[in-house]
Amino acid sequence: MKELVEQTITKQTFTTELKEVQEYYKCIFEQCDFQNAELVNLIFTNCEFKSCNVSNVSLNGTQLDHLVFDNCKMLGINFNACSSFSFHVNFSNSVLDYSSFFERNLKKFQFDNCSLQHVDFERANLQQSVFKKTNLFNAHFVQCNLEGCDFRSSINIQLDPDANRMKKSKFSLEQLPGLLLNYQLTID
């Protein structure tokens, strides 16, 4: 198994050379383009992605263990195809629109200043996760564990409290209409 350890890779497209590597440990990817790449059955551990385009990548069987994505474009990623072993990722200043976290364990995840428009969180465990300054327009929350989540600074949240576990979740007063949408109430 070919591995890459403690390397910084800058302004590269996912090339043949990178495709030969199966395991990345403590690597930093800066301004790299992975768009539409087949990142299948790989292992990424303690890596950082900064200002990268990771849109529409295939992650079938890939292990994402303590990764940080900062200022990345990550459209249409199916995170539920990743290995469930040690799946832990933090996102900041990134666009994850049209991605899916269906049935993922996202306990204590951090979404900081991200766009999560049209993202599927159905049946995800988001317990104690933080959605800080995050746009949740048309994000899909059904049968989720949202206990202890912090949504106070997020915007455009719409979810059904009857369809999710929400004990001790935190919301701001401005988010109340998005929580009562199913009841067809008029709130002034």
C-alpha cells in the first residue's frame, strides 16, 4: 500500500501520481482540484483541505478520519458512501450544497460558516453538533437525532420537531417560524 505522510500538496489536480496513493496521513491539500475524482477505498487521516474543489467526488469505501475542510467547494458529495469506521470531519467556510449525510453518525460535528443548502441529513445522528453561521435552506432533517445541537446562529432552518429528536437543542427566537412551518401558523 503506497502512502503519503506529512506532505503539503499545492495547486494540483488529482493526477495519476496522487491516484497511486492509497493512504494519506497528516497531509495538507491547498488549492487542489478533485472535482469528479474517484476517491474510492482510500484512507485520509488527520488531513487538511484548504481552498480545494472537492465537488462531485466519489468516496465509496473511503475512510475520512479527523479531516478539516476549510474554504472548500464540496457540491453533491454522497458522504454516506464513505467508510463508517472513524468518520470524523469538520467543515468551515465551505459550500456543501446538494450533499448527503443520510444515516451518518455526525455526533459533535462542527459546521462553521458553511452553506448546507438542499443537504440530506435524513436519519443522521447529529447529537451535540454545532451549526455556526450556517445556511440550511431546504436542508432535509427527518428522523434525525438533533439532541443538544446548536442552531442559534444558523439561518433558513426548517424542520419538523415531531419528526426529529430535539431534546436540549438550541435555537434563536428568529428561527421559530422554521420550526413551526408544519403547523401552518401565522407568526408576526
